[in-house]
Amino acid sequence: MRTMTTKTWDLTGAGAAALRIAAVAAAAMAMAGCVATAPKMGEAKGTVTGAAGGASAEGQNTQLARCDAPLGTLALVEDQAAPWWAELRQRNLGSTIPVLRLMVQQSNCFVVVERGRAMQNMMRERELMQSGEMRGGSNFGKGQMAAADYTLSPEIQFSGRTGNIGAGLGGRLGLIGALAGSMSTNEASTTLLLIDNRSGVQISAAEGSAKNFDFGFFGAGFTSGLGVGGGGYANTPQGKVIVTAFADSYNQMVQALRNYKAQEVKGGLGTGGRLGVQGGSTPASKKTK
């Protein structure tokens, strides 16, 4: 007579959590192959969400920093020649500017002015006014456009998947283990630079970071009935973690600006500085022997 034995697994801590999450994912996959639900408005919220209207905000993330009054006008400029910008296009992720503009206006720390593509439409309306084609009282005369006191420039320092947190479970738990083994970490690191447009002086710089966890089962052979959706799903968590990193950068910048004190150089900015060189013509250089 053959004796039956039962093998048990020690699934405490991270292993148990991975198993529970993988089980939920397996159930979701099974349901996705049979049933499709109608999209629900507002069901795909990220870190920066809601709306802004003037100084008012609706549905904003409560963790986003907010100011009692604006510090000035602000234009946002994205470096489209940077490698990270091209990588966003490859991941089917759009420009960071729209979500950053929403975030800035919701914070009420700056008044956002247009310096992007919509400027072409603004200038076209002025051309129509000058041509005499506009109705009387259109009020598109000169001297109405607000200057941008500052420029905010976003940069992505790093964005990608950095690890597999369930790699040891695949061989032990079969299908569920394979799902758990496909869990990965998405991470992003971002910076924001704030420049004074009149002087060219950098007013502030801030770094931010964020991470989340993602299932990679679409890329692990479980694409039946879901093929096209796999790519979109894989991109969505990374896009959301980038936005969260920018929100972290912005919150830290606002905190630094609340304690802002202008940097001062003896003799004035741009007059040669305090580090002189022999034979130079600046005040500091003339003091060298």
C-alpha cells in the first residue's frame, strides 16, 4: 500500500502577499477572457487628477502642495531633443506638459501662461484683427498678453522596470507561481528646474521619485484573447509612476519656495563673481596678485 504525503509551503511575508496578488490576477485574467464591461467615467485616476478653473480646483489629489496666492506667471517648456522624450513616444506616452500644467494650476502656486502650440492660434487671431476681418469690439489689440515670469522645465532622469519581486515562486507554485514571478517594480526619478525669465537665474531645482508594482503576465505567454490590450496595460503603470515622480518633485519645490531667500553675490549678479583669476578685469580678479 502506497503512502500519500502532503507537501506544504511556507508562504509568510512577501511570499504570501505575492501569492494573494497572483491569485487575484489569475481570476481577473479568467474573467477578462469571458466578459467585457462598459468603460466607466473617472475609473482610471492617477496621481494628478480632477480639474482646475482659475484659483479653484476640483477632484485634486489631497497630497498635492497648494499655495494661498500665486508666486508669479509660469510657462512650461519640454526638451523634445532629450533622449527621455523619444522614449516616451516609444511607450505611447504623450507629453508631460498637459498633466504638469494641471498640477501647477491646481496648486495655485503659479498662474500658467501659454507658450506652446496654442501660441500659433493666439497669434493668428491677432493677425485677423490687424487685417480688419474681425468684428468691432473683438478687443484683440496690443498690450494684453501676460508675460511669463518664470519657466518650468521637466526632466526624467530614470524610468523603467527595476526588479522581479516574485522570481523564486515560479517553479514551486505552477501557474500562480508564474504570475507571482512576473511581478515587477516600476520606478521613476524626475527633476524640475525653475528659471527666472528676466535674468536667466535658476530660482529652484527639485528631484522626485516614485515606484509601483506591476504584473507582466501579458508578456509571459498569457495573451490569449487579450493581445492588443497587453501593450497598453504594460505602459499604463509606467506612465502613472512618472507622473507621481513629477508630483513629488513639485511638492518638494513648493516647500523650498515657501522658505525662499534670494542668492546674493557681493558686487551683484553677473559682474564677475567673487572668484577672481590673475590678469582678469573683474573686481575680484583685480584683487589677485
